[in-house]
Amino acid sequence: MMITTFDRKICSNGRSLALLVTDEELAATVTANYDAIQDVLRTEGAVVVRGATVVDADGVEGIIEAVGEPPMEYLERSTPRRSLGSFVYSSTEFPADKTINLHCELSAAQVYPRLVWFYCRVAPDSGGATTLCDVRAVAERLPVDLRDKFERLGWRLVRRYNTGFSLRWQEAFATDDRSEVEDYCRSADIAWTWQGDEVLETVQVRSAFLDADPSGRSSWFNHVAFWHYSSMPAPMLSRFERDGMLDRLPFNTTFGDGSPISPEEVDVLRNALAAEEFWFDWTPGELLILDNRLVGHGRQSYSGDRTIITALTTPERRPAFAHAGAVQ
């Protein structure tokens, strides 16, 4: 069914999202209107399509196959999730009483998904809203001196796998073969060090911004605040501090040259994200399509069951960061 106009899904903070409501099969509606959906994605970065019936993981895969978007394998994972099909997964299986901070998916990876798909099969009893933000507007909120510093230096991510506080490298890279991990890191400009039989440390330097908006606005595209040590739960951070192990954090971010990002600077970043944050409650049968380059996402805490099916598609390779040089 071809739909010529979009409704609006009401969100918090005076925001709304483009909405298509269909009483026909969801895949057919998305396919028939995909040119219009892409037009909205290019400007707003997000579209919701609400189907008349609730589909399963195979149905979500069918929608993506129908519009011809190439799927991505989920590598460089940081949180657990289950495979539900050939290329669809459960949303992050993070404790229901915790929130997930705003972020762009795989912002530290050399190859990231342009599109992120979320489908609501079961809505929670309460809470569980998906939070969103326009990361172009976030970039514009940054003080000029801090923005200039990130533009010049980029950001650096250090991760340590198999420490008891993070995913095992086998899960993050979907392999038990160390040589496959090394091949992946080599192709993705990631430095690696094996520490004993199991612990893997990786280092990567990336631009903090992505220029993907046709209007010329830059996106704040990174996990700087998300993975900065000051974002760790206080009891965990205290334990590392008490044991003199701050050099063994499961993850941390710095400026690209390795110089520290202060907690005060990270607070500025958090405030910019919070100022642009809005959210909506799910209705079963809704499909949310995000342009991952333009809109960040997160999750509120919730109670009850919550089943959100997700997929990453349309891989793009980020431009080389001219100021990074070789990763050491």
C-alpha cells in the first residue's frame, strides 16, 4: 500500500517521529513506501512503521530482505545478545533495572551500520522506552574549544576482554580462533595485545565526528562518554581504584593522542546529549528504522517482559582519520 503522507508518533519533550500506520502486511507496506521512508531518514534520521499484526524474527528478516538492505554481522560487541535468525538479534540483554546510555551503534568500528532496525514484539509492562537524540544537534551544543580539540585529536578507545568485567573476546568477535581476531583487527586498524592465554587488549583511534548529513552538519559519532571510566558504576570503579588497577579497566576513552579526557569534559558531553534526548513508549508491531549516522539511541529501565528484535544493515566504512597516524 502506497502512503502519500506520514502521521506523527508523539514522543517526550515536544518531539515526534514520522509514522506510517498500515492495516496490510508490514513488509509490503515498507517496500511500497521505501523511497519515501528513505527521504525522511535523510532529513529526520528516524521513521516508525506500525503493522496491523505482530511478526516474529523471520518476519523482520523478511522486511529487510524485501527492501534489499545488506545485513551486517554484529562484531566488536560490548554487551550480550542472542542470535534470532540469519542476521537478526535480541536487543541488548542488559539488566532491566539499568539504563543504556545514548550512543551510535559501532561508532568505534571501522565499518559501521548506516541503518539500525528495531522491532517491538512484546512491550514492557512499564518503562523500557527507547531514547533517541539527534547527534548533529549534540555536536552543535559542544563548546568551541572542546569541539576543536576533538576535531584535531579524535578519540582513543582501549578495551580489555576476558577480565571478568567485560565480554569474552570469543563473544565480541564471534570466534574462538585467535588468528581470526588478529586478522579482523589488522583490517580494522585496531592494535591488539594478548596478555596470557585469555585476556585481549585492543586500542583504536577514530574521529569523534562523522560528516554524513547532506546539509553539511557534522554528527557527534563516538562512545567517548559511554565508555569513559567516569561512566562506570561507582562500586566497580572504586574497586579498581582501591586495588591500584586503573590501568586495567575493561574500557576507557582518551583523546586520540592518549591524553586524558577529564570527568568535567565528559560532563559537558553528557549534558549535550541529555539536552537533545527524547523518548517514546513502544506499541507491539512497531518497526523503528534509524539512520545510525544521524540519530543516537539508548534504553530506559523497565519492568515485565520486553522483546525487541534488532538488525544492523547497510555497512559503510568510515573515512580515514587524517590526524590519527598508526595506532600504537
